[in-house]
Amino acid sequence: MIQQAGAVYDIKFSISRQISCIIFYKRQVRKVQIRLNVVTFFYVLCSGLDACRLKAHPGKFNCVAAFQAAEIHDRPTRYIVTEYFPSGSLELRIRNLMTVKDSIDIFLQIAGALVVVHSAGLCHRDLKPANVMMRQDGRIVLIDFGLAKRLDSGITSAGEVRGSPYYISPEQAEGAAVDPRSDLYSLGVMLYEMLTGTRPFRGSTVISIIQAHRNDPIPVLPAELSQFQRLLDALLAKDPRDRFPSAVTAIAELARMKV
């Protein structure tokens, strides 16, 4: 049990192979109500904690705010306390289908968050709808910096591939060096999915999905969405050198389109 700032929390541990979650059940003294707050912690200090360099503040940046980071007594673990998102993730929004207006609004918010992340010298490396949380006022928040990597830290170990298959960039899937353009590729996948309700690259196995990222042509949008094809092409280019060089450039391209 933890007591802090007048609130009382019970802790439930859920342990997996490398990463575990602690679910904080906040007791409402005057109301019989349970509210969930999810906290992620690690057995060893990992690169994800570099996300603290963002110094995010609620309402200021679209990056998850860490209210507390500490160790748990008698356990070789560290934890991070973050804000609570009762509206769920972008993944749920996509399942319910989205309007073009909402898709572009969220695209711009994610791109803006990436400007902050990349300016802090980080590459997220696991950008996907499940890692984009929704605040109740419609604003988005990037979470899960467990795979985030400093841009000056070198390449991933040989043979080591990390990320989500449906959203991973071709170079990240190969274990090659990544930079902000890898996150922009993932953003392009999400843009296509928000606009159409389907993923641009699919397969029956992880290998086939990764091969689709590497070899399949960029999908052509339906006629009614054709105005976004140029934007999509510059996000989903196979070669990073053919993509937008930064999130700022992607935002500027959308502004030029006057959508």
C-alpha cells in the first residue's frame, strides 16, 4: 500500500518476462469507486527512462508526463507514475472509424509531439495507435518510451529487432541505425490507417508483414482521399532519404495543402 498527497493506493503486480506493470487502485474515501492508474517499471534501468529528458508537463506537450520515478523497496525494480487516460487509446478510435477531419487533427498532434521527442535527441521507435492515448478534451499523448533510443547512441545490436511489426520502418526491421525518419514512417502507417480504417502493409506472419514493409508498393488512397497521397508517399518511402527529413517538414507540407 502507498499513501501520498492524501490518496491511498493498493498495488497489484503483474510480472512478465522483461517488463511488468503495477496497477494502482485509487481508493475514493467518500465514494465507493475504483479508478485505475497504470504504472510501468523495469527490472533493470533501460533506455526507456531516457524519456525523462523530455521534462513533459500535463497540458503543455503531447508527451506523457512522469509524475514520479523511483525504486520499490525490497525489489530490484524501478517504476514510473504517469497520468491516467480514461478515454483510452487511438487504437480504439480507429476501430470505430474516423472522419478525415479527426484523422488530420490527430496526425498534426502526433507530428507535433514528435517534434518535441526528436528535439530532445530521442527516437521513439514504437509509434503505434496503442501508444497514442486520448485525453478527454481530444488531445493526444504519446506514451511507452520503453524502446526509445538516444539518437547519438549508435545502432541496434546485430540481429536485434524491436518494434511493432505493423508499424515498424524497413530500416528498423533490419536492425539498422534509425533516426527521426523512422518514426515518421510509423506515423505514415498510422495516417493511412486513420484515413482508411485498414493497415497499409499486412501479412499472416511477422516475417511476411516485415517483408511487405520492405517490398510492397505504397498503397494508393481511394479517389476521395487522393489529396493526401503525396503526403503519404513522403512518409512511407522505403528509403529514409526519400522521406520528410523531420516532423516539422511534414507539418509544413500539410499546411501547404490547406486541408
